[in-house]
Amino acid sequence: MSTLYVFHECSRQTLFSSISRALTSAATSTQLHKLHSLIITSGLHHSVVFSAKLIAKYAHFRDPTSCLYLFRLASPSNNVYLWNSIIRALTHNRLFSQALSLYSETQRIGLQPDTHTFPSAINACAGLLDFEMAKSVHDRVLEMGFGSDLYIGNALIDMYSRFNNLDKAHKVFEEMPLRDVVSWNSLISGYSANGHWNEALETYYRFRNLGLVPDSYTMSTVLPACGGLGAVEEGDIIHGLIEKIGIKTDVIVNNGLLSMYCKFNGLIDGRRIFEEMVFRDAVSWNTMICGYSQVGLYEESIKLFMEMVNQFKPDLLTITSILQACGHLGDLELGKYVHDYLITSGYECDTTASNILISMYAKCGNLLASQEVFSGIKCKDSVSWNSMINVYIQNGSFDKGMKLFKVMKTDVKPDSVTYVMLLSMSTQLGDLDLGKELQCDLVKMGFDSNIVVSNTLVDMYAKCGAMGDSLQVFENMKARDIITWNTIIASCVHSEDCNLGLRMISLMRTEGMTPDMATILSILPVCSFLAAKRQGKEIHGYIFKLGLESDVPVGNVLIEMYSKCGSLRNSFQVFKLMKRKDVVTWTALISAYGMYGEGKKALRAFEEMEAAGIVPDHVAFVAIIFACSHSGLVEEGLNYFHRMKKDYEIEPRIEHYACVVDLLSRSGLLDKAEDFILSMPLKPDSSIWGALLSACRTRGDTEIAGRVSERIIELNPDDTGYYVLVSNVYAGLGKWDQVRSIRRSIKAKGLKKDPGCSWIEIQNRVYVFGTGTKFFEQFEEVNKLLGILAGLMAKEGYIANFQFVLHDIDEDEKRDMLCGHSERLAIAFGLLNTKPGTPLQVMKNLRVCGDCHTVTKYISKIVQRELLVRDANRFHVFKDGACSCGDYW
């Protein structure tokens, strides 16, 4: 009897061991079902151990129903092992609520949990993001004295990380008496997943300093931190360690490397890793495709996508990335193909994908398709409406955009993006009333505190001619960013209030805002316009401080600034120090030479530009013909005009024809200039006839002047300058009835003549003088000096040219008016307030009149000083009774 019992027990233990091993190695649900049947027929189904093992195995095969059936079959049970198994199984299958419900049941029935109960319960709390339950579970862990358990600690770190409560996660970590690689990985992962890149890297370095070896999971969590921080050097070091410890074949690690290098814009390294990968999954392909698209390599992105669809099914993110690439390339055919693929592959075209489709079709020029996609969206969000409104605005369908905006307000609340788009539209239209209406609307909705909206308002008001409103919005802004300052400075430039622009940049620096490249490019033209060389030099110093001196656009603007501020030497110095030069750089130098009458140097610069392989554009040809015009180089200027089309296939524009007319006219070839105009393939505008008329006035050719004046009057231009020029010609001819008629016409049209003014900077202060001004510092002294100079000039042979007095008055009054011209007042003031022998620089907003040009020659000889005068056309360097322009001005 005892022998049989022993034999039976041995057989039972052998069967028990065999079934246990078979359960562990079961690879399919079919095998598991057979083993389950064997357990039942063997009478082992009441065993808690086998019930728990079966629950674990069914959980592995994603069959929570069978897990629950087995658990209920074994109930009621007070065996904690069985309860741990079912809680773990339900958590594994993401049935977190049921798992926590069973955990709570253990408390109701008085079952004491052990250390294996809590990790699953903690993971369930994390899965549900149930903070209150998590706190309750954590409190019970501490009550039972399990706070030092390694596995519970690891689970708690992970849970608090998912709650984004990283302080708590860090506290749990620091209080753990024992940590393993999982502990470190959990904390690094928590930091990384929540965007705390620096903390993730710091924790990783602590881990490495302890001599611990990372695993593939460590690397997959620390790589995003390197990518997020743009930490290229650290990323390269970690990549090297991955190679060293032999985990470079892990697909998750490789995907992490791909993502990191894409964030570094290191697509060459990324592609090399991609090509070397033994196994690639859908994530590998998606990462590489999106990486190419994000850096604008749309063709590469599309090429890779076409390879991918033959091997893997891309996700929706990849497809939308490719749709955006199609839009950027304007490839409608491919865009339609990807759209069809999206539908035929069974993807749900959600609102986000539909919004991208609207934009893609619009960029590809298919407005109708955009409208169809928009109409088909069941649940439109604000992005959907904004996308369609933007499509209409980009296509110039402003009325449709406004109508859609009104419909939008009946469905969803417009957001700040909506108002930024509509304000930009009112800017394009120059519609101030619409802009004000939109401002009232957005104030009611509370968007006036949005900095982007406020910046757009500043820009809109300035460009619609309401600079006062623009400044009011600017002053009312509680917060300002660099874009705010750049916008207000650009607005000052747009409204031609250059002094205000300079005050704004001073205020900007006072408030601690550092100018950027956009600021520099906005403010330097202001310095150019005002000839504010001191401020220009200060900004040049800032350029060095910001490290922008090697930037080509900045160098180009500096060349222009210095040339217009009277320092051709500094312009050339900037040019010489530039390591890279583009066509704009060379054109700026050629223009500078042209302004100073250095035509031969301009020709040499153009030749050097061509020799350097830089292809001149239409602006470069304007610059070189202008330079020839101001140096009397007629044949050379005509040669370049013909070379435009012959050598570079550039069709001459109206500005090129105007330059040629100016070239011929300045050289006294008035008949040729008139013939040239009449032979033009383009209809000559006021600028063409104006160039000839100006020369006629200078040369005293009344016959051509009469014909040209009639041409200009027929064109009925909106520019006051041309009416003034015609009026001046008639005044010079003594035709005062025509003068009065033109002046009445100017008044009737609401046009205004720019008053002549000149300015001079002395000891960091700018003094401005208007024509005939009597109310300024030292007026009596200036008037007395001009009288003394007039006497000295008369001895030298000067005779006043009264044709430049444009009023029907007697000769004495005409002489007085000539003496009151703004440039003479500025020169006399400068002579009184600067050291003898030092150069003097005067700026004028209009062209210097012929008599003032002659007078300035005499003054330079009498006082033995170099006088630099910049008028609306060019620079005149007066020295020893001669002018650098050679009278070609």
C-alpha cells in the first residue's frame, strides 16, 4: 500500500513538473488550450499554482476573459498569489479599472497584500492617470513597510513620471536604499518623456559615473534628450557608446538615433544609420521620411515614401508629412496620388489630415479641391476654417475670405490666428476701416493682449497710413518681444519718420532688448536716409557684438549705409572684408561709386563681378548705367544697356530706359535722348520724360522743354515732383500764367510739394534748415556770413543765376531768395560752428539747384575747406572751387 502511494506521488510530481514546463514554453493559444484540457483531465485544475500559471499565460495571449473565468472558478480564495496573478493579468491587458477594483476587493475581504501585489496596482493607477487612487496605494505601501522594495519603488517612479509629477518621482528615487538599472531607466525616461531634457542627461551622467552599464532602454530614453537639447557632442558620445556595448542592432535604439540626428538636421548621419539597419520597422521609415520633410528636402522625403509603401504601411503622420511636401513642391499629381492612397488604405481622414489637404491643394493651385475637402469635413475645428480663409486670402479672393469668416462665427469661435490673417488681409488691401472693425471685434474677444495680434495691429495701422494708431497700440502693449520692436521700427521707416525710428532703437536698447538681424536690416536704411553716420557706426559696433559681421545681407546694407552717409572709404572697407559676396554686394558697391561720380571705378567693379562668376541682374545694370550717367561715360553706359539683352537675356525695364535717357540728357545729347524715348518699345512714363526735362532746364533748351512739359501734363502723374519740375521750367521761361495754372492743378489734386530742407550734424546734434527759414540759432550770424561770402564771390566773378528763382518778383528779392536756400544756410552755420580747415558734410532732401552748386564751388575755394553735399541724386565733393560731379548732376 505504501509502495503504491509513493509511486502515485512520484508520478503526480512528474506530471506536475512536465505540465509546468509545458505551460512555460507554450507558444500559441492552441497549445495553451490543450494544456488546459490536460490539467482538467488530470484533476489539477483546483491547484492554485496551475490556476495562477494559466491566468498569466492567458494574459500573455491577450485573453482577459479566460483569465477572469479561471479566477472566478478558483474563488472564493484567500490566496494572495492568485489575486496577484489576476490583478497583474488585467493590468497587462490594460483593463486598469477592473484591476484596481479587484485590488480594492482584497481590502474588503481582509486579504493582506504582499510586495508582488503593489507593482501591478501602481501600474494600473498610472494607466488610468488616477492620482487619488495612486496616493491611496502609495500610502498603503508605506503603512505596510514596503517602501524600500526595489520593484515597488521602480513602479512608483514610473507612475509619478506619467503623472508629470517629477519631483515626487525624484523623491521616491532618492529614498530607495537599493537601485537597479530599471530604477535609473525609469527616472531618465520620466524626465525625457516630459521634456525635462537637462535633468534626463544629468541623471544619465550620474548613472554612468557609478560605473553602471546602460542597456537598450537607457539609450532609447536618453537619445530624445540629446535631440531635444540639440546636444550634438553628447549625442555623438552616446552613439559611440552604443556601438561599443553592442546594442547597435536594436531597432528601438536605432530609431532613437534616427530621430536624434533628424533633430540635429544631421540627415547624412541619419541616412547612414538607416541604410546600415539590419531590420527596419515602420517607425524607422516614418522617422526618416518626416526628417527629410522637416528640413525642406521634400524630393528625398517623397522618394523614400514611395519605397516604403512597397514594404510597410506608413502611419497617418507620415502621410500628412508627405502631403505637406507635395504642397511645398506644388506637385498636384503626386498630391492626388497620396490622397487616394490615404482613402484606399482605409485610413480615417480626420480633421487634422483634412486641414493639411486643404492647404496642399491650395498650394498646388487647385482651389476647387480645397473647397471640396473643406465641405466634406464633418467636424470642422478653428484650423479648418482658418485654413480655408487663408486659401481665399492667398488667392486674392478677399470677399470670399470675409464671407467665410462671418459663417465661421456661427459655428466655432475665431481664434487669434483668424484675426492675424484678416488683419494681414486689411493691410494688403490698405483698408483702414476694416482693420479698425477687426480690432473692435478682437478686443471684445480678449485677443488684444495676444502679442502676435498686437504686432500685426502695429504693422497694419502703419501700412494703412495711420502711424498715430500704430504707436498707440505699441504704447498700450504690456509685453513686447523682438518682433514688436522690429515691427515698430519698420513702421517708422515705412511712414518716413526716420528720426522716430532712431529714437525707437534707442528705447529698445534702454529696455534691455538686444537687436537681431531683422532690427539691423530695418534701422540701417534709416541711417542711410538721414545720413546719420554716428548712429550707423554704433549699429556697426552692435553687428560685431552680435557676430553678424559675416552675414551677407548685413554687409550689403552697411555698404549702402556708409556710402549714403558720405564715407565711400568705409563702404569699400566693408566690401573688402566680406568673405562672401553676392550680386547685391557688388551692386551696392557699384551704386556707391556712381553716387560719388567714380564712374571708372564702377566700371572696374562690374568687370570684377563678372570675373568672379557673379551673374548681374537687372538692378546691377541700373546701377552701372546710373554710374556712367553721373560721370559722363556715354558710350560705356550705352554698351551696358545693349549687353543686358545680348549677353544676359535680360529684357530692359522702364527703369533701364530712364537711366539711358538720363545718361544722354546729362551729357547734353538732348536730341538723341528725345529720339531714344520716341523709339522705345515701352510707353514712356513721367520718369522718362522727367529725366529729359530736368536736363533741358539745366541746359536751357526751351524748345524741347516745351514739348516735354506738354507730354508730362498729358500723362497726369500723381507725383508732385513732375508738376513742380514743369512749373519750374515754365517759371524759367517767364511763363507765369502756366506756372499759376499748374500750381492750381496741384492744389486741386490734393498733392503737396515736399519743402526743401538741409541738415548738418555737429557734435552729435542734428540741425535742420528749411528754405527761407529765419528762426534758428545764430540766424543773424549766418545771414552776416552769407553777405560776406557774397561779396567775396562777386570779386571772384560770381553772377547770380535768377532762373532758379521760381517766383515773379524783382531781382533784389530773387537774390535774397537764392541766399535763403537751405543748403547755403546749413553750410554757413557749419562754417561758424566747426574748426577751420575741417571737412563739412551737408545733406539735402531735394536736388541741389544750379546756382547753389556754383556758389558752393566758390565757397570751397574761399574758405579752403572740403564741402561734402548729398542731394536727392548723388554726392558732391566741393574742393578748391571744383566739384567731383564734373557738372554731371
